[in-house]
Amino acid sequence: MKGILVALLMFLVVVVQLGEAITCGEVDLSLAPCLPYLIQGGDPPVPCCDGVKKLVQITPTQQDRQVACECVKSAAARYTNLKPDAATNLLSRCGVTTNIPISPTIDCKTVP
């Protein structure tokens, strides 16, 4: 009986941890306001920078950042008209430091 209880508790811990993982939907929602800037250039709008800051907040672990990186990489590949310089400069233009690059070619396994 004790073994079953321990196994059940371990299962619940895994389920709770999996339930807290970031999703591509969250990443996309955070960065959606950045699309006009990433396509046209100029200055990133305030909602875009707010989304970038939120993305940093919801990716506290290396695993979260790697998942977010894969999401960003996938989204960047869908939009072939993104300006590479706008993508490269987005984080600094928003005054944000993070290890999640915006690039369709990054190896996300290298994200710390």
C-alpha cells in the first residue's frame, strides 16, 4: 500500500511539472504584437516589448527557454518575410536580455 501511495505521489509530481511547461501558444501570444515590427522594421510597439518581457518571465528554466526557442524558431520559419535585422535587434530594442534568440536557424539545444 505504501509503495502504491509513493508511486501515485511521484506520478502527480510529474503531471504537475508537465502542466507547468510553456507552450507554443503562450510564446506566440506573447510575440504576436511584434509581427508588424519584425516584417516592416521601425520601432517595436509597446505591446510587442511587453510581450517580450512576459516571455522572459514565463521562461525561468533552461527547459522553458529551449521550448520557447523551438516555438520561436518554428514561427520564424513560417514568416519568410521577416527582416533578419529586426529579429536580431528586437530584444535590445525592447531593453530585454534573454537567451531566447529569434532565428529560424538556431540550434535550440544550445540555449542555456
